[in-house]
Amino acid sequence: MAMLNARRVVAAMTVGALGCLFIWLATPYNNFYLSNSFISDTYFPVAGVIFMLAFVLGVNPLLHLIRRQWVFNRRQLALVFVMLLAAAVIPSQGLLRMLPWSIARSNQEINLTEPLANAIERSRVPKSLFPDQVGYLAPTPTSDQFLDELDEGASIPWGAWLRILPIWGVFLLSCWLLMVGVGLVLFPEWRDKERLPFPLLDVYRSLLPDARAGTILPTVFRERLFWLGAVAVIFLYALVGLNHHTHGRVPAIPLGWNLSPVFTEVPWRYLPGPIKNVEHIYFVLVGMAFFMPNRVSFSIWFTTVAYGVYGMVNRAYFPTGYFGGAVHDHRNGAMIAVAVMTLYLSRHHWLRVGRLMLSRVRDDADRLLKMSGWMLLAGMIGMFAWLVWAGVPYILAVVFVFIAFMVSLLIARIVAETGLPFVRITGLEPLYFMAMMPAGWLTGAAIYISGFVNMLFPLGSRISAAVLASHAAGVDEKADAKQQLRTGYLMIAILVVGLVVCGAVHLHMGYTHAQSLDVGHQPINTWGSQVLSGTHGSLIRWSQGSWITPSRRLGNLLVGIVIAGGLQVMCMLSPGWPVHPIGMLLVGHYYSDTAWASIFIGWALKMVLVYYGGAAAYKRAKPLFLGIILGEIISAVIWTLVPVALLWWGMDPSQVGHIQVLPT
């Protein structure tokens, strides 16, 4: 039996490795060269889900026909899916979607901009961070050709990138240890003690066959309501896609609304655009709202609308005293309050982890916490040491590490409570807090390096290893503590291998393609190469003595702390209290503006269903909403492949275009 189990593990890891390669090879070219819908930038990554569905619905039944002993069981498939989730971190926002492109563009801009070059020179930022030499008007052939295209007869300068790989690799490994450590430390506490819902885990597990049902197919795929929901969504997107590709000859059903012509009078015309004009209803978010606790889903859309009304009233009646940045400050204050309250709720757990780190363990559960705690601490120490080496003062290095920890904690908490696959922390940027400090407290190196901390944590929280570690530990509900710890080690290994493999794919794509196939983006990854522009501007202002400390920010920050702290206390005191502070963590940025209407629809459908049908109706409707979620994922794949097929048949790339299925 032991040999059989070992063979099954090897088989699962082999299939998982193939899936990882698929994600790492396909994602860069799909996202940037083909300019298609992104397939790896959410906590329910399209590329991983489709690979999983292809194996579960196609390969596994075929294996059953050939030889039943070869069929993958639920636990094997759970291992495969964990590997796919870990692989999705690599090509995503926060890592290879931005990092190599930003490094190259930064090297280029430093050498072309004299004030920036002088500021970098005085700050003593290590030159070993860049693929080219650093200095005003110094040539940057490695960066130039990566952002444009190889010169005729030239070869890809792998050596320049391999030289900086170990340096950046140490920093990335430290960040990953921190994130995975946070996820593994908190998963048992949140699941067993605080009873967080982890809605996304239910969706993950729905892709796995139920061993008790005696079938190789997932149970949900035998439900009529599941197929009703999936087919309905696929049909709606089919109309949209055909409408686009036939230039309007096929009518489409609108998936949004625009009420701007209705709200023309004061004060209604000052209502924010995302509330009046909902461009797209996302069925993934409608479905996930159905699985959220009512208080959480209500709070997300209600807070967005409430702040919209707040902005409307202020713009209409108090225009001179209204400060638009207050919402951002309130959100940052709310994040501080919720992070503190989250740590307070799990204080006994953290004390236990600390004691276990310094003592002998009695069982695997204690060993999980001990090793996860050391993983987290090693990541924090490694990150601190790297930042100090890069020129960041000790105090600011501690601040950066603490921000990284807070972001990892908060995004893991948000996804555990909501199940939102499309979300990130918008706030807690290092420069936000540095802007409130006197200029004399800062250094040029700290300002410059803060851009990379922001890239890997607040921006990178769109698909954070902390979230995926906490969820990967629960994909296999029968996994014991030893297996969960091994899952953490496996995630780290996949991240390291993926950095090299997918990094090589990104470099090859950049050096061999000057622009996207539809000629819409040059360089091929326009956004990723511009992420550090704000950091460059801040560094120049600081070096020229024009650093201005905002006067109103601290007061607004305190307002956010008080409001969110009060909401959290009310939630703790009263189970019936309707408003959760999680709404304030998401308010006032692209993600909530995009999601609020879809979440409102999902919440409303659930409320009506439960009101008239009770808990039994809710349980019966679960397959329908799972179908809605997977129907949109399948639609995303279909309408990603259609443009590829049209290009294959010789259609002009500039005329193909694509429809938006999932948020970008």
C-alpha cells in the first residue's frame, strides 16, 4: 500500500508539473502577445481551472476505460490543483507581469533622465540590481532590446539576467517564505477556532470527484441545475462574442447598464460613474456572493454605494471643503484597524506558535505551526536583511517588512471571508506612509526600493502566495497537518522553479516581439513597464528638496481607524449587526467599483431565495451558482481561443479584437 501511495503521489505531481508548465508557457503569450483576456491573475485562475477540468472530465474517464487502477482519486486531484494554484502566482500581477519589465524600464529611465540618475547615484542603490550599467547617458542594450526587440543578428543576453537572478531571487524567496508562513500559520486558527467560511474552498472542492459517490466525475456535474446555470452563462457570452465578431449582425443581451442620462440633475449627477454606469456584470462574482455570509456580501456593495452618496453630497453642496483623497485615507485607516483586530482575535494562537517555535513538539499539528512560524520568521529576517543591504535604513526596513506582513494578513483574511477571486489590497503603499514623514527621515534608496515592496505586496496581493497557501492547505479536506506542511514546502519549490521557467518565457517573448500581435501595445507589456514611474517621480522630488508632507491625511486616517474599529467591535458583540468592516477595505478603488453590482445581484438572489424557500432552497440552489461561476470560466476560455483560431485562419490581427469576459 505504501508503494501504491507513493506511485499515486508521483503520478499526481507529474500531472501537476505538466499543468504548471502549461500555465508558465501559455500565460505570457496569451496575456501580452495575443492581448487576450488574462488567464492567471485571480484566485480562481482560468488556466489552472481549465487544465483541471480537462483532466477531470476528459483524461480521468479515459483512464477509467483503459485501466481502472490508473484513475486519479480525489486526493491525487487535490494535489494537482494545489500545484496549479501555486504556479499561477508566477506570471501574475506583482511578479513577472511587472518585475522584469519594471527593472528594464527603470534602468533605461535612470540612464536617460539626469535628475533621476543623480538621485540614484547619491542614494547608493546597488548597481547589481540592474541588467545594464547605471549612469546618466550610459548605454542600456539589455533593457532597450527587451522593451523593444533584439537587434538583427543579436542573441538574447541571458547572462545579464542570470547575473541579477540570485540577487532578486533572495528577496523573492524571503517574500514567499513570509507569505506562505502567514497562510499556513493562520489556516488552522481561522478554520477551526474562528470558523471563517472560506467560500472559495467550496468552489475548489466542487471540481474534485466525491469518493463517497462512487463516481469518477465531480458530483456537481451530475446536477441539472449546474448545467442550467453554466449553459445560460455560456449562451449569453456566445451572443456577445458573435455580436462582436459579426459586427453587430447577431444581437447581444447587454451585461450592464448606463443610467447616466437619468441622473442629470443636482445632486444626482455627482454620483460616481461606477454606480451610474455598470459596464459589466461578472457571473463569477454573482456566484461567489451567493456563497458569502450575508453580512459580508451586503457590506461590500452597501459601503460602495454609501461612499458614493457621501461623495455626491460633498461635491454638490460642500465643493470647497471636499477632499477626494479622503476615501483612500479612510480605507488605509480601516486596514490598520482590521489588521490589529485580526491579530487580537488570534492572539492566543500567535502565542502558542511562538512557544512551539522554542520547544519540542508533540504531534504533527504542533510541528505544522512550529515550522510555519519559522518559515514566516525566516522570511521576515531575510527580507529585512536584503532591504538593509539595498540601502534602506534599519527603521524603514522594519516598516517595509511590517507592511508586507499586514498586506499578507489582510488579503488572506479578505479572501477567507469573501471568497472573492478578483481582489487586492489597494492601500498600505510604503510611499503612502513615507509621505507623512519629514524628508530628513528618508533616504533615496528607501524611496526607490519602496516601489518594489509595493509591487510585490499591495499590487501583488491580486494573487498572493499567502492566500493560496491558506487555501491550498484545505483543498484536500482529509489532509492532516503533516500533509499541509508538505504542501507549504511544495508551494515554495514551485515558486522557485516557476521564477526561472516562466521568467525565461517572459524574456524570450520580450526580446523576440517588439509589440503585441494586434499592434496595440509597444512595448508588449506596456503597463508592467510603467509601474515604477510614480516611484521615480517621488525620488526626484525628494532629491530636489520638494518633499511635501500632506496636512489632512493623518486626520482622515484616524477617521478610518475609528469607523472600521467600531464596525468590527459591533460584529464581535452582535451576530445580527448588519455591516462588516470588510466593505471599507475594498471601497473606492477599481476592484470594488467593478464588483459591487455583481455582488449586489448575488446577495439579492440569495436573500429572496432564502426568504421564500429557507435553508433547503439555499442548499438546492448551490449547483446552479456553481454552474454560473464555471460557465463564465468556460466562456473566458472559449472567447480566448476564438481570436487565436481567427488569427490561425489568416485574419488581420488588428481586426480580430476580443470580448471581455473576466475582469482585467
